[in-house]
Amino acid sequence: MEADGPRAVRRRRRIRWLVAGAVVIVVLGVGTGVVMTRLGSRPAAAAAQGPSPADTAEVSTVDLAERQTLNGKLGYGEEHALSGRKPGTITAVPAQGTVLERGKTVYQVDAKPVPLFYADIPLYRDLAAGMTDGPDVKVLEENLKALGYTGFGTPDKKFTDATATAIKKWQKALGLDETGVLHMGDVIVTSGPVRVGSVSAELGGRGEGELLKYTGTGRAVTVELKASQKELAKPGTKVGLTVAGKSTAGTVASIAPATPSGNDNSEQKFNATVTLDDPAAMGELDAGSVDVTFTTGARKGVLAVPVGALLALSEGGYAVEVVEGSNHRLVAVQTGLFADGKVEVQGDLTPGMRVVTTS
């Protein structure tokens, strides 16, 4: 048998040499280092008391996932600037933290409200009788209908007398002049409800220009990424989130270039916005540092052993020490993914075998 031949004797001597003195630094995957020693897990008095039985682990079939954890911030997502186009003097601004929905006043100019409309495109011209058809007319009618002002039928691109009448009814309810005309600056347009993050406009200032910065209304996590990490955060990617001892799952909603820090030579950064799959999992927290865990690699149904079972051979490569009754033998292996203290291995191994390990 192989276990009784001269080659096996030499191998057992090599094993004893590795166990007694080797501290091997093994390069694992991309930039990961694992220090192995079988001596470290034995008490110092073991030599005087005789050898202790070797710790063993089972070769098993598992799913492995390699992960990378980055720091993020819990809040309401990335901020966006919001500008007004209403000529005049600002007479009221919203408070920080205010949630603005369709029809609500964003700010006031000359003591008149400038409300919020929802749309995926901005208003790009004044809307009045006699104008040509366009998608902005449909935006107007969709918002008027949502606010309860109808009479023009199904919203479309045609501005009719019924459209003008609906505008007048809406203007009357707001205390505005009933002109039947909607000027570009008469409303603020966003894609949905927003939360005021900070206000830059001042009372007495001009109604045209930047007013505030806003976010979405739901809590989200923002994590900064280097250009080399951008591929980790593709929209739709599932991630793990941990904050204040609470863990939950999240989904990458978007990724966009971060605002430059002012150093033109600095590496391009990106901000990924992660939404909470279960907002209730974070309780009432609306701010804090978050550990964001990305899965960088995954292997399903592979043979794996503890990392501490790997041996670096003097001639190169790796092996594991298989235990078969009272016999031990080295089996050469090729390593794959390292994750969660285990390593994927390929070689003359089958599930259920026992291998010597330090952990």
C-alpha cells in the first residue's frame, strides 16, 4: 500500500516538518493572505505530554460566496438640486425635512404658491390656447386630473378650451389669477414626491435659481465606490446591510458619479444608492454608519475544506492531509474560491473524507 512505502515515509516526514515548524503565507485569490500553521493550535506543553490527536474536518459539498464590505451612510439617498423659474421675490420656503407631494407648495413668489407637479420631462414652454400639440400638454392634463380638475377627457397632447377651463379652476383654488395659462415657472416638476434635504434659497431672494436640495422620501443607504469597485454595484444587485447591530437586505437602485472633491487629480468616485428591502427592519433609524456587503464571487455545489487544511508543498502547489483510519496521506489539490473560512478544492477527494486542519 502507498501508506507503507518509502515515498509515504518521506511524505510523513515532510508532514511532521510542516507541522513542527512551517508558518506559510499563502496568496489567496485577489490580494487575500492567510497565515497557516498547525503548531499554533496546539498547547505548548503538548511535546512533554505526547502528541495530541489531530483536528480533522470533513470534505463537504457547499455553496461559497466571496464578499467585500464597504462603509455606507443611512439617510434618504443622493441629493439633487432643485431650481425655480418664477420671476419675483421669494416670500416663503419649505423647512428642511419637509415631504413635498403633487399639488403641495414648494415655495412662494410674491406671496403666491408655486406647487409641485410630477413628470419625467420638464415644462419647456408656456401652455395656452392656440399652441401646438406636445408632450408637455399631456403632462399638464395628467397632473390636473390627479388633483381633481378634469373635463378635457383622457390626457393627451392637445391643448383645448376644456384644458384652459381646468387650469382656471385649479388657479382659483390656489388663489391665483384665473388666466387659463400655465407659465413655465408656475410649477416645479419632479418625477415623484421628494424630501427637502437642505434649503439654499433665502426670503427676499430672487425666485429664479437654485432653491434647495432634495432626496427621495424613503430611507436609503449611500455608499461611495472607487472606479475599480463600480462593477460591484450594478442596479438590481442584492447586498447585505448592517447598522447598529441590525441586519437586513437591500437592493442597489442607482449609481452615479460622485461630486468631485476639488482635487482634479483624484480618482473618479461613484455613489451607489441602496434601498432597503424591508424598511421596518431598521426601526426608526434615519441616520448612521452602515456596513454594506457585496458578493464579489459565488460558486455553487463545490468541494470545500477549511482554509486551515491547506498545506504548501516544498515543490510548489498545495495539498491536504487525508486521514484514513490510522493512515495519513497527502492529496494534491487545486484551489478555487476562498470564502467564509473555507476554500474550494479540486483533486482526488470525495465528500465525507476527513482532512487534518488547524481549525
